[in-house]
Amino acid sequence: MREVSMDKETLIQGLNQDLAHEYQAIIQYVTYAATVSGIHRGELKEFFLAEIQDELRHAQFLADKIAALGGKPTTQPAPVPEAATPRAMLEAVLQAEKETIARYVERMKQAEAFGDYGLANDLQEIISEETRHKEETEKLLKGTWQE
């Protein structure tokens, strides 16, 4: 396991990376909700739209924390994966959730090493929310799919 940095700039850079991915998630969910098609369009559109508020709240939290640490919140989203089918959309969401959880676990460890236990606790709550998102997406992907 690699050494976790206790440097404030490293923590701010990591939080900005997280913020860029929250922006990505918001754009991804908006786009997928608009373009999903097929027999399950209604349910999947609602699923995608329901996720936006959590991701927006996470983005606002991260931007506020970056500013509180003396950093400048990024305005650039991470690239949004394109997906043409409902299954591809859900698979892209699942992959993003897995990566997000891993990033937040790393950030939580960095926050602890930096001595910001409030941030570490807040990140732990976000990890729980992202884990629930991941589990819901896994449930949607189970079973057979007719495209």
C-alpha cells in the first residue's frame, strides 16, 4: 500500500479530481435520462434522474471544502462515457460508481492523515451513498436483457 500524503495541496488536488467526477456523473445522468430508449425507458429515466440530486449535493460539498482549504474548485468535468443502449448506460454507471468509491476511500485516508476528521467522516457518508447507488445499479443489471 502506498503512503498517503498529508500535504494540503495533494488533498485539494484529490478533492478537485472527485469534484470533476461528480460533475461527470451529473452530466452522465442527465444525458442518459434524456436518451435512454426501449421498453424500460420510463423506469430507467426515473432512476437516472433520481441520482442527480445526490451527485449535485456531493459536488457542492466538495467545492465548499476545496474553498475552505484555500483551493480553487475545478469547473471541468471528467469525460462522460458514451453509451447507446440501456445496458451499456447501466454498465457505465456501475463502472463509475466503483471508481468513485475507490477514490473516496483514498480521499478519506488522506483526510485522516491530514488530520481533518470531519472531512473523513463526511467522505465515509458519501462512500455509503455511492455504495447504495452501486448496489441498485447491480440489481438493475441482473437478469436477462432484451435490447
